[in-house]
Amino acid sequence: MGLFDDAVPGGNIGKPLMIALGALLVGKMLSGKSQPQQGEPAQSGEGGLLGGLQGLLEKLRDSGQGAAADSWVGTGQNKPIAPEDLGRAIGPQTIKAIADRAGMSEDELLRQLSMALPGVIDKLTPDGNVPRPDQIASRWQE
């Protein structure tokens, strides 16, 4: 069983979704190289396309989805997020780049991410603290 299998409804994260999650949270999963391809958003060091988990949470908060994002980090019930709200927070360029790399449509990517992110982020923050990018990267290797 994978590290996050019990974090998503249905209990199994497929390879395309792992690529997408890795691109957002770890960075290396997007392309395996340090330079983005033309039209692809730049990765933020070891922290993924948006600056890792912290950057993703900030994007969510900035787009009005702070209550949902904070519930995933907190110890209470995880609030859902609609795919279109997630897409607005992440941004169309980043969604397109991840969808292309994961081999799925943007709509399917957002649908799957909106179901997976609450549980995955909850798993990454069991004590309510956001781990550093290197800590997330090491967990990804498990």
C-alpha cells in the first residue's frame, strides 16, 4: 500500500495522480529536470511548482479557499474543495503543465486533485504543522 492510499476516497492513488501531487508538493515529479520546458511554469526549488505545500496553501488562502485549506492542516474534519475553485487557486498555466505531464485532461486532473488533496495534506500534517519541502520529499520516497 502506498503512503497516501488511505488518504483518498477509494483508497488508491494511481500514477497520474501521484505525478500531479508530486509536481505540486515536491517538484521533481513534474519533469525530472531543473529547467522547465517552454510554456511550463518554473519549479520553486525542491518545493514544487507553487513553492511546495506552503506555497499551495498560500495560493488557496489568497483565492478565498483558506477555510478549506486550513481544515486539511488542522486536526478536525477536512472540508471539501470544488474542482473549479482549486483550478482558480492553482492557475491555468500550472494546471495545464501538470495535466500534460500526468497524461490526463485538465478537468479530470482537477476532479482527482480536489478529492485527493484534503486527505493527502491531512496525512502530511498530522500534528497541524506544515513540514519543510525536504521533509515532504523524503516522505515521498517511502
